[in-house]
Amino acid sequence: MSKTIELILDLGAPNGYLAWYPLKEIIERTGASLQVTPVFLGGMHKLTGNSPPMMRDANVKGKVPYAALEFQRFIDRHELSAFRMHPNLPFNTILLQRILIASSDQEEMQRLVDLFQPAVWERNIDCSDVDVVGSVLEESGFDAERFLKAAQDPDVKQKLIDSTQSAVDRGAFGIPTFFIGDEMWFGKERLEQIEAYLTGGKP
């Protein structure tokens, strides 16, 4: 069995933020490796007919308040009190996703995820503002000019399109989605199942 957890990720998904930190703890406990695959959630929604839960379930009595309750329970359980819901959700993350695609390798990409997760979901930056994103990069020692230029490269743009299409073709429809080999899990609530699967238990 593969010991690599692949995370399908768009930085504009709050559940992607919430899953990121417990996932890293699972990686540490199990010795598994992590592979991040950036996609564009807006494109994924168009390809699958999906939409953000708060929009999709708006007319279902009781469902949105209950989802908010479960959301807060997850935050409390995993001590993610720094999280702040972004006031502009849903927002465009295509700049950030292209920057991830432009990474030189997985190590650099995951360092960028570590950088952008709190910038988006604790500081609530404007993800489409080139100057703001550039400042976040520079403050952490990244070459902002390199990444911002790469984000406009046609090859990088196409790689993000292809990555999104590939994830959808494999069954993904939202964030966070996880793959271990051909096995797929969706949602932060599946993290315990993933750890059980990695350690030989029942998923």
C-alpha cells in the first residue's frame, strides 16, 4: 500500500485550511509522505456542477446552521482558534494556485502552503491583489518577482487547468480531497479514516 497522502488543495477553501494542520500531524505519526496537488476550485465547481455549501444548502432548513456548528466543533477539537472566516468568501484564488503550480518541487510548494494558509485564513489577505501577495512572499524570504512573473506564464496557467481537470477525472469534486493510491476521501472529517487506513485498520 502506498504511504503517500495526496492532498487536492485550493487555498480558498476554509476546510482546506482546517484539514492542513491535523493532516500534518497524521503525516508525522504515521511516517507517510505528503504530496500537494493544486487545483482551481472555481474550475472544479464548473466541471462538476458543485457549488459552495453555504450557497448550495441555503434553502435547506437547519442545514447551514448545523454545518456551522460542526465547523466550530472541528476548530475547537483541533485547537485552530487563529482561524478567521474570510469576509470575501468565496473569492478568487487563481493567483495563489498558479504560484503553487510554479513551485520548483514539493518541498517548496508545501512551504508556500504553510505561508499562505495563515495569510488567507488568519489575516484574511486579498488573494487577488498582486502587491499584497508579493509582500507576503517577500516577508518570508521568497522571490516574489519570480513567482508573480511565473503566475502569468501560459505554461503555468495550463498546468493548473490540467491539474484541475485531472483531479475531477479521478473523482474529486471539492476541497479537501485526499488520495492514497486509487483510494479517495473527501472532507476534513475523513482524517481519522485516512489514519486508520494507513495504520492497517478499517477506514
